[in-house]
Amino acid sequence: MRFVRNLIPLAVILTLGVGVACKKPAPAPAEPAQPAAMAPAPAPTDANAQQRADQEAARAKAEAEAEAARKAAAAAEMARANKFKSDAEAALKDINFEFDKSDIREVDKPKLQAIADFLKGNVQAKIQIAGNCDERGTVEYNLALGERRAHAAQNYLTGLGVTEARLSSISYGKEKPKVQSHDEESWLINRNCQFTLQ
């Protein structure tokens, strides 16, 4: 009996121990949530796309403006070249000479003035003066006469203020007639000085 009496408290202790052992531990109290550290938020994708679009638009605009400037400069240069060419064609007219003469005729002095004015207005321009003769006379004589005619025109232009360095001369004698006919009118046309840009 005494054994049973000892057994009961032992059973109670064991029951309590088993109950305690099987009992789930109470969850730890949750700590209050800490606010998350403020990390820099990534820029919205829309803002990045807009920035890239703005940069692309600015680049395209700059390229278009540069291209327009290049085209305008090219057009201006072409206009200058065309004006120079048309001015040269208008000014560089042949002058003619009397038979066996190298004197500048009064009728040709305005033509030489126009050539001088063209050269003064276009300081980069240089011209060659070619002296020519009609078909009569020897080759040697006409070469010398053509040279005298070219020098007469050159001297007249320098007298009008054109720098001699911008003028060169050559004689073709009777080698390069402008017309092939054999009459007074054709001979007058072939007795000339021609002016060409260099």
C-alpha cells in the first residue's frame, strides 16, 4: 500500500512533466516592425524613357540644323561660283585689231575697262591674254604680231590698275582662227585678243 501511495505522486509528477514536455512553447512576442531604411528609389522607367527621348530629339535637331547650315553654305558657295562665272563671261570679251596693227582701238577700250573692273571685283581671278592674227603673213611674223597685241592689252589693263602678276600673255599667231572664212569680216574677227580665266 505504501508502494501505491508513493506511486500516485510519482504518476502525478510524470503526468505533469509529460504535459509540460508536450506543451508547445508560446511564441515569442513579435517585435514591432521597424520602418525600412529609405533607399533611393530607382527613377521611374517613364522618366528615363522621356529623358532619352528628349536627348535623341535634341541630337536629331542639332544634326538637322548642322545639315541645313551645310546646305546653305554649299548653296551660297554655288551662287558665288555661278555669279563669278557669269560675271567673267560678261566681262571677258574679245577685242579686235586693225590689219597689221597692235594699237588698242577706241571701240575696244570699254571692253578692257569692263575686264579691269571684273578683275578688281574678283581679287582671286587671273587671266591669260592670247594674241591672234588673221591668216595672212608668215607664221613667224604673225607670232610676233600676236605677242605685240597681247602685250598691248596687258599694258592697257595695268594702266587701269590691274596688278601685272594677275595677267599673263601668249601669242598663237594665225594658228587658232575663230572663223575659217577668207574675207575682211572674218579676218577682223581673227585679229583679236582673247581673255580666259586661269
